Amino acid sequence: MSLRVLEPGPLTLVQDQGRPGWADLGVGPSGAFDLRALRAANHLVGNPEDCAALEALGGGLALVATAPHVVAVAGAAGQVSVDGRPVGSGRVLSLRRGDVLRLGAPAVGMRWTVAVAGGFRPEPVLGSRSFDTMAALGPAPLSRGDELVVGRPHGPVSLETVPAYIAAGEVGVGVVLGPRDDWFTAQAISTLLSCPWRVDPVSDRIGVRLEGPSLDRARTGELESEPVVRGSIQVTSSGRPVVLGPDHPVTGGYPVIGVVVDTDALAQARPGDVVRFRRHRA
């Protein structure tokens, strides 16, 4: 059983929950950028939440079913069609043999998540089917004509509808300060938490770069490279923050002023969108 790629779109990757535990070998965790969408789409089609799905950047992905399949589309919001008929995202869709699923350009958000009952089954690498864009590790990005092998369905599908959770134009995220907030002035901390930051167009799965005022340091000198995690807010030598995404390096030399506790919303932030940081309350 498979789905065939008619059009891959700008960048479509197989992603699951990632490959944690390899940092000592220099291998990052990778995994779906929007983990909430991955869990939701897998839940709808009856999969365990760690099954591999597709993460499609922007519009243009088209898949043809070579056998009957049950799929669900989550994450971004916009036009989805089956054989040219508009269908809703956030719910189960049945594909007959020969049906074509197409994703249009998102009206809100950046990344679609497509799950299929049984999950996509490329060969895993270091225990994960995720593709790491920085290390070029894992199943390659989709190309026209690829046959996507699908596993056996796991369980009953859901009749629920998953509502869209993306706010157009502005994203609010919780942040825990540290571990290197003491490298910055009190004014820099205040600016980080009060300023509207705009998403730079060069942002990707490695890091979401933000445009805004410079964050001044209280300390000079260079920081020795130290471990970093998804959501780390590194401040570059220019004073601009970069929020690390799933394909981040395992270490970094820029001081981390804080860590975003939930990066799912950043996966859907478009160039020019506003990001606002707020203190996370446990």
C-alpha cells in the first residue's frame, strides 16, 4: 500500500517525534516542527502519536492513492482538495484508489501535516524516520514520482474535528529566562519580553530569526560552546535573537537568553509575522 507523489511542493519531509539521545555523537533530535499537529493528525487516523507523517512547507503537495487510504491534514489552514473537491482539514478524509489529495497555499500558517492510517514507513535512521535538514540525515525530501510506503492501520479512526489553533499575524510564546540571561542588561531582558519581533524571511527548521532592536550585553567576551535545545533563544553578535528549531546544532557559542517552552506555534509563523515573548508560568 502506498501513496505516490505527483507534486512534492517546495519542501515536503517525512517527520516523526525525532531521534533524541544522540547528542553525544553530534546528532540533533530533529522531528516534526509542529508536534501538536503531528499528534492531532495521527490521533484522527487512529495511529500512535509517534507515527511518521508528512510535513509540507507551503502549498503544492499532491499525492495520488494507489489503494484506499484514510488520511488527515492538520497544522496550517487553507485550501485542501480531493480530486478537485474542496474538503476540510482537521478531520478524517477517505481516499479511494486513484484519488488525488492536493494542498493549496496556506491561508494561515506555514506547514501542513499529513498523516495516513498506518503511518508512512521509510527506512528509519538511528531510530527515527525524520529528515534533519542541517545534517541531511534520514529519508530524503519528497520528489515527484516517489512511492510512499504505508503501514497497516493501527486502530479506529476518530470522528472528531480538530479546530485550527493558529492566530494569523501574531504569535505569543512562553519563555523561561536563562541559562545565560545574566550576560544581558536589565533593559535587554525588558526589551525581549515587551518588543514585537518580526520573523525574518531566512528562517527555517534550524532557527527562526527575528528582527527588532539589538539586545545589549552586560558582559563582554566569548562564551565557550555549550549544549542547546529546541526553543533556545540565542542572541547573535548583532544582538538579534534566533529561536532554535528542531534541526538545531547540538552545541552553540552564542549566549542563550531564554528558552521557548513550546515551539509548535513558531512552526507556523510566516515571514513578517509578529512574535511576542511572555514569561512562562509553570
